[in-house]
Amino acid sequence: MFTLPVLRWGQPYTSLELDSVIHFNTGETLAKVGQANPGLLARDIKKAARARDVLREIPIRQLIAMMKKAGELYKDATLPMGDGTQSPDDFARQQSASTGLPEHMCKGNMAKNHFVLANMDKILDSLTRGLDLDILTRGYGIESRGVPVSYQAQSPVLGLVLPSNSPGVHTLWLPVIPMQVGLILKPGPQEPWTPYRMAAAMFEAGVPREAIGIYPGGAEMGAEVVARVQRVKIFGSTETVKRYHGNPCVQVHGPGFSKIMLGDDVVDDWPKYIDLMANSVYLNSGRGCINCSGVWASRHTKEIAAALAEKIGPIPVLPPEDPNAALAAFTVAGQAQAIHASILAKIKEDSAEDMTEKFGPRLVEKERCAYLRPWVIHVDSPDRKLAQTEYMFPYVTVVKCPQEQMIEKAGQTLVCSAITNDQQWQQQLLAATHIDRLNIGALPTIQLNWLQPHEGSIVDFLFRARAFQAADEWFKK
């Protein structure tokens, strides 16, 4: 068992209040995590400027090299973990044991994080649109086209209120340190492992300890991060998204409501795309906001739903150490049962069809946890409540909707994979402001291009491009 301290700008702080991280299956205590309180962050935030100052003393190219080294350490090395050490295999086992995600998926998420760190130079070049990175350090410079520019950091640090359910979200904050902006991390209660291991890898690679703080705690600590830090990323529900809507200081990552849309010109060939649909729904146990939760088509929807159900409905519950395990456990007591009851009620209310019913019960209850097996539901109208639902397991609604209504009725969509050759409809999709990531063609919703923003550019969030002019002799200084 580990004891993980609060990290106050990289320095361990022993808290009298500890929270236990529990093995979801055995009840074993995996770690005791020191709990920060709002007053602690209120004091420490006064030193936030120092985090950016120490990073600006290191050239960005050198920080990128540190990220590459940190990636190798994170993937391969035994690293300090609180009052102990942790190997990569330990990390995968412990993360699986506290989050319910199968071990091979934890290792897969490690590979994603490593990829981002190993390719940080290419990612920053893409995210900054080829900007001379020294401009971020100085705050001004000359673009390649010879025009003076100024980029002003909007905060010396980025605050992260992190979730427990999807370890893959950590890829979103990895570019922050090489942009010479510090980090304040509030880990999810069941997933402290990635923030602590990543911080340890960065420190070993040469990143100044003063650049990173880790402040575990309850909901009040998350609220304090939002209140105290000038730029914050937070992960939460639809209600969380609504709460911070229009707040330029907070970037909220909520449910994705990601969809696959089949155009009228290709829908008769729907069997070609069943594997693509199934993978989009169930890979990574359906936990990501980029997993598909809706398949929309104007016809053949019942056949599509039945074929999807045949693909993913029989998937069994397997132990997390099994390399074939495809489903994650729900580790919070009562959560799976509540979701199960909610879906059954909505099926009845919408007169919807449960296409996976014949493959056995969807809820599997264990002694200390529960599982939800993949669920495929068919609805005959985009106006049904189930047409706009998403859950953190392999769940999908197949929606019958005329093509001319799909874009409007789809609502807010993080990823839309539109399979069509209809150029007029493609242009309408390109113009739809409520679709964030758009894939045209037979591409799964879960296929990411790391050289593009995930959900809003982190560069635009952290830096403000502003008008800037200076006399020629000033640039010659």
C-alpha cells in the first residue's frame, strides 16, 4: 500500500486527512491519499507565477526533449510513488483495480500517453499552426510571413479537475508544461495513479518541481480549483457543462454524444460498416466521450440495430486481468443499478425496442461491484428521449431519422462520423456549429488525429493572440 501526499508545487505535504483508494473487487486498500483543503490551495495559488517563471527559464525545445524522456520513463521505468515505487506493470494493475477498467486497456492508455509525449514537437507545431515557439516565451515575435505578433499567456498555470472513469483524458494536458505553463492537478478519487506517475516521470526528466502541484480532495477542492485558477479544464456531466457555459476561464469536457450518420446514398450498403459501428461503440469499454452513442439513418435502422446487437450483445463479463476482457466494472456502489433502471424506464416511456434483450441480462451484479453489458436500443424517431442519451459503458441508440433532419435533430455532438458521398450534405455538415470533430467517410468516432485539437485548442485557451506593433529598431535590440 502507498501513501500519496499532497504535492505543493512539487513538495510533499503530509495531510492528517487521508482518503482510501480501494480495490473494486477485493476491498483491499491500494493507497491512502492525502487530502488538500481549499485553504491550502488559496495560500499556494499566490506562488502560481513562479511555476511559469521557472519554465520560461528553460527553452521550449529543451522542455520538449524532457517530455520525450518523461514519456519513456512513464512507459518503462520504476518510478517513485508516494512512500514507495511503482513499475509499469504495477501501474496498470493498480489503475485497473481502482477504476474497474481491464488491465490491457490501462496499458493501452499508457501507450496513448507515451505517444503524445514522444511526438510533442509535432503536436505543438500543429496546435500552434507552425508558430515560432520562442514567441510563447517572449510574448512577441515575427511570424513567418513577416508580421509582428504577440501571444499573451492568460494564466501562469492550468488547473485540471480530473475524472476517475477514463484514464485516456490525461493526453489533453500533456502539452501544457512544454508551453511553459504550470499545472495544478486535482485527481479523480479512484484514479490518482496517472497524475502522480506522470509528475514523477516529468521530475525525473528534469522538469522543475515548482511547476506542478497535485491537490487531491473532494468536490470542494474541485470547486476551489475552478474559483482560484485563471484557466481550468473540468470533466463532468451535462449539468456541469451547463453550469460553466459561457465562462471563458473554464473549458468543460462533458458527455460527447458522438454519432455515426449514414447518408441516404450509402445506407443501403449498411452491412459494410457494422464492424466500424461496433468498434466505435464498445472499444475502451465505451467509457470515452468519443465512443459512439448514436447511429442515425433514414432507413434499415431496425436491421442495423439487430446486426449491432449480434456483434456486441453477447460480450461477457470477464475478470480485469483477462486479456479478452472488454467491459469495465462500475466501482461506485449503486451506480450501475441506477443506470440500468433509468434505461429500462426510458425504453418503456419511448416504446423503444431493446435489441440486446435476447442475449441475457444487461446488469451483472458482483459482491463489491457491478457491470453493464453492451446495450443496443432502436427508436423510430429523433424526438424520443433515448435519441439523446449517453452512458459510460457500451451503449448505443439506433435512431430512424430523415437525412434532411439529422443535422438539426442531432444536437450537440463531439464527434460525428458522416458516411456519405453527398457533397451538398457534406457542406451542410461542415457548416454545423454544434458538431465539434467532423469525420467525412467511413471513419470510426474513436479514431483520433493527435495533430488536431480534441475539443477546443489548448493553445487558444491558454494564450491570447493580440494586435501588436513595434518600431523596427525595437526588434533589433
